[in-house]
Amino acid sequence: MVMAKNLAEHGVWGVTRYEFTKKHFPGDKVIVSDVGAINFLADVRCLDVDGLASKETFDLKLTGGLTRDAIASLSRGASVAILYGRVFTAGRIPSGWRNVGSWKIPDNVICGDDTVFFYSIEGTDQEDLMAKLRQFGTGMPSDIQQAIVDAPRPTSGAGGR
């Protein structure tokens, strides 16, 4: 029963991520760690950091060269990164990226991970990505748990004007 439920959720999970990218990033370059519906249905230029759908990352993985610097270089011009936690735990998140939110599915059995994280890429607007996540979250399936990470606010220095 759990496996059947998870197969159904996997479809919803993939379609939800596809719908988000289709709505908010049409024609843009996006970085993902589970291509699925995003790569095949959304009108985006997809870079797959797992290397299944992107030859450049596949070749780097084979040689041990898929480092945070390599990912930063490959992601130039991208609008967003949508990644499973395993990319983070492997230490491959570029230093200029900022985690702005996540989606989590309960009782995961079949999906690559139970949580997907959304990163603003260096040079992109964190606040804009958070707003897109908040807006999209209002229509998501109710079992997907969304969390938004508040972006740090710039502070004036001590003794500022």
C-alpha cells in the first residue's frame, strides 16, 4: 500500500516541480538533480547535476570533476536550482547560491529524496524566488510541505548614518 501511494506521489511530486518551472521560468536555464517532468515537459534549458540528462555533468562525474566550482561554472546564466539534499551533503553547492525554500513529501519510499531545495543562483533575486514559491505554494497538493527561508536583511554598519 505504501509503495502504491508513493508511486502516485512521485508523479505528483514531479509534475508539481514541472508546473513551478513552467510557470515561473519559461525558456530559462534551470539546475536540477531530478530531471523527470521538468526536463521533458517544461520549456526550460535544464542542467542535470546528477548527470543523467546533461552530458557535461555526466562526463565530470565520471572523472571526479563535478565539484562546487564546476557546478558554479556550468550554472552561469541559470535562474534557479532545484536540488535534492544529497547534492548539498556531497558539498557541491556553490558558495554564491542561497537556499530560499524547500518542499517535502511525507513517507517517501520511491523518490530520490523526500525534500527538494530551491536555491537562488548568484546574481539572481532571492526575494523574487521566495515570492514565487509563496504564490505557487497556495495551489500545491496539501501533502507537500513548503518551507521558506527568510533572506538575511542587509544591516547598516555600527555608527552608520
